[in-house]
Amino acid sequence: MPPSSLYSSGRLLPARPTTVGRWARPSCSLSMNGCAPGAGDRGAVCVREARALPAASAPQGAVGQLRAAVEALRAGAPPDSPSGIIRIEVPIRQRVDAIEWLHAQSALPCCFFSARAPSPERPALAGSNYGNGNGSLNNQWQQPVSVAGVGSAVFFRGTDPFSLADWRAIKRFLSRDCPLIRAYGAIRFDARSDASVEWEDYGSFYFIVPQVEFNELEESSVLATTIAWDDSLSWTWQNAVNELQLTLQNISPCSVKANKSSLQTTIMNLNHVPTKASWDLAVTKALQMIKGRQKELVKVVLARCSRYITDTCIDPVELLACLKVEGQNAYQFCIQPPDAPAFVGNSPEQLFHRKYLNISSEALAGTRARGKTRADDFQIGQDLLLSSKEDIEFTIVRDSIKKKLEMICDEVVVHPSKALRKLPRVQHLSAQLAARIRNEDDEFDILNTLHPSPAVCGLPTEEARQFIRDYEIFDRGMYAGPVGWFGGAESEFAVGIRSALLGKGHSTLVYAGAGIVEGTNPSFEWDELDLKASQFAKLLLYQEQHTCYQRG
């Protein structure tokens, strides 16, 4: 069965409430799409504010405070303003795991984003007061370690490619003065390609400002609720209050622990798209173009979609918990629109991070496994550093990102120029970049210019993207696209690699890609795909006698 047949009926029916640990989760009934035509031209919403309630000792008390606060809003007079967004938060005097909070919830849509540990090698700009992504910035607010959210105070979805107007439609709800009001979501790898059935509910981009949000901090937590309204979008204050009350009624004040070692399931069937034979043909064709006289391609990244059938349904939050165990140096994320599959990942690659005018990015390319011993691991790493083939691939990525930043930024610094990034199962070549944009409106240009990078597409970009359209026989969807969040004071996006799409029933699609440059061996790159997908495969209890390979 091809990946486009993730569901037997083509579309998911509305999910019914089930016991915790199952895939199906009930969805919110209504919400507001902030990306209506012309919304981005209307300027900021009239009210943008954050309110803090007294601290609670535990999440149970925080839920009660928020319910009472929203009831007071419903009973009082509506605001005079025709549009606005208000965040109400309750500090909690204990650190609670955001994944465990999310595991106890049932509402959709939902989102999760966990920032990775900051790189000690991040370059600094002259005179920059650039924070490290964790902790505080100028003592103004605490950066969440992880954020989980359910429901949508406002969502942003479109079918055309993500545009400046769409970015402005999101930003009108955000403010420097309310830095924790954020829109979480993802953008398709290639919005001009046809969307397959399993990705259609995401559109070409999908972002939400959660109705109810749990922030896990270094030593404490915050439970917050956000209400947004805009009369011009046919979503009144009363609509927003009523829907928020419905969501809060279904919020569990407790947390549910998730199994973080395995998913207690078994692979019953596995097939790959493309098959090994089709992969070899596509790589060979790419190499012919790379080596050809016209030199149309320098590099292209080809991907594979692996469809796992398991004997039990996989809960996306449980998968997320397992991935987080080995994800200290990676971004964990989960995006799930109503009645749709969940996009879950553990990406090592930053696309960009903006804090005020300061930008960080990175180049990541070249892959090797980790060694079984310290000596073996060191030797594998040295082989990676000295590989001429991997150096070509990495240099293409690093230099391309640097040139793209120089088109927009006043200053660009690269340091180190090449180093090893060691993850639990793989190691890569990496370089850190820092830059400064001229004004915060340049953020859209940074996003639009950096994606897609040569690390996930190729070079030249348009030639590589066209090759992917011509020769990949599945829809990448949000795989390898930007995934992260926009905020008023800062924004952060990872590249949506090392990811999977969890569908209704027993199907899971796992995505992996490999860079093709001169000197590439098709079989070696196929093995690299297996290595990159292994963090998902190892979580499934593997039984050889039940597994059927389709390698063609």
C-alpha cells in the first residue's frame, strides 16, 4: 500500500473520546482562522496583553483559577475593542513534565515544542546581547524548556504557499510585550507540489495559538489560557469565551506518565517508498545530472517514506516521550490538527532562531553512526571529518546558508567552520552561524530564504526541487519543512527531519533523506536512510518472523 493510503477511507472521521494512551482524541468544535483574505493588511489587533494570576502550588489549583477567571470574563461586559488577544497565566511552584501534562489531555488540535540544549560553540556578534535560547533575556521572562498546548485561540491555515501576507496575519496577534503568546506549527516542504491524502488537513501551512498551554520551566511551570477574537473575521468575543470554556471543562488537572523506553508494540509489516531498486535508479539519474556537461545539479537530497504496520495503535504523545529521552541535543515537536494524523519528530537541525534583531542558524550535513566504544566512536568521527565526499556535501550547505544570510543581514559570523555534532545514534558535520537583521520585519525574508536549505533540498535550489518533484513518488508534506513557532520578541524554527506521521489505526510513516553529490554510492545512502530512521524503528518491538520487507 503506498503512503497516500494511510487511511482506508481517505479521510479520518471525527475522533471519539477514548482512554488515555490511544491514538484517537476528541477535537475542539470551532475556532478562528486568522489567515482570511486581507487579514494581514489590517494591522495589529486592538488589544494584546498578558495577565498573571496568583501562583498555585500544583496544576490542580491552576486549572481552577483559570476556569474561574474565564467565567468572570463571560459574566462581565465584553471589551469595547473589536479585536484582541489576552493571555491569562498561573505560575505553578513545581516543575511538571509538559509531555506528561499533554498525555493527560484529550482535546485537539494539539502541539508540543521542546527547545534543544544551547550549543556552547554558538558564535557571538560584536556588541550583541544574544541569549542562549534557555533561561531569561534581560530578566524579562523565563524561556520555557518545553511547551504543550491544546485547542486553538486562533489558527492559521492556507492552501497557497506561505506568504508575507500570511506571516503578517500571524504577527498581528503577537507582541513584544507578550513574548509567550506564540503561534506553533509547520510549513510544507514544497507548497507547490500536490498534497496527498494524509497531509491535506495541514494545508500548505498550519499554526495555532493554543487555547490552553502548559509551559515547563527550569524549576517551575506555568498553566495559561489565551482568548482571541476579531469581529472582522466573524469571531466575536462571545464566540471565543464560549469555546474557551468548553475546552477548559475538558482539561485534566493531572499528568499521566508515559512509557519512555519503548512503545510496547510490534512491527507486523514494513515497506519502503521508493523500493531499493527505484532508489538506485533515482540516485543514478541524479549522479548523471551532477556529472553531466551541463552541470544542472550540484547536490540533491532524496528521501524515503517507510510505512510501518504495528499490532497496536501508537499514541503520538507516547512516541514523543520516547524520542525526548535521547533528544537532549535536538528539537522535539508534535503538531496535530483536528481529526488529522500527528506529525512528530526529533530534529537535530536548527533552521533559524531570532531574538529581537539577532539571528542564529547552522549548517548540518554528512552522517555516520556512533561507535560502540569510545575509541571506535572517535575513529568514526575522524573518518567523517576527513571524508572528501562528506566535505563536499557539508561545504555546499554551509556556504549556501552563509550567502543567503548575507543577502539580508548586516553582519554574518561563522564559527566553527566545521565540527562534529554527536547525537545518541548518529554524528554529523556542523557549523554555527550568527547574523543581525536590519529590522524585525526581515524575519519573513530569513524564513523564506533559508528554506529549503541544501541540507534537505540541494543546490541550485530550484533545479534540486524540480528533480525531487520529478523523481520522488510520495508527498513529503511537512517533512523537511520549517517547524517551530513565531513570537513577538523572538521566533525559532527547526528543520522537520527525523520525523514521522502517525495515522489512525496501525500505520506510521517514517521519513528520512540523504544528500546526493559527486562520489555518492546509492547503497551506502540507502544504509544511511536506515540509520536515520532507526530512532523510530528501535522503539518498536521487532519480530523477524512477522516482518515483511518490500525492497524490490
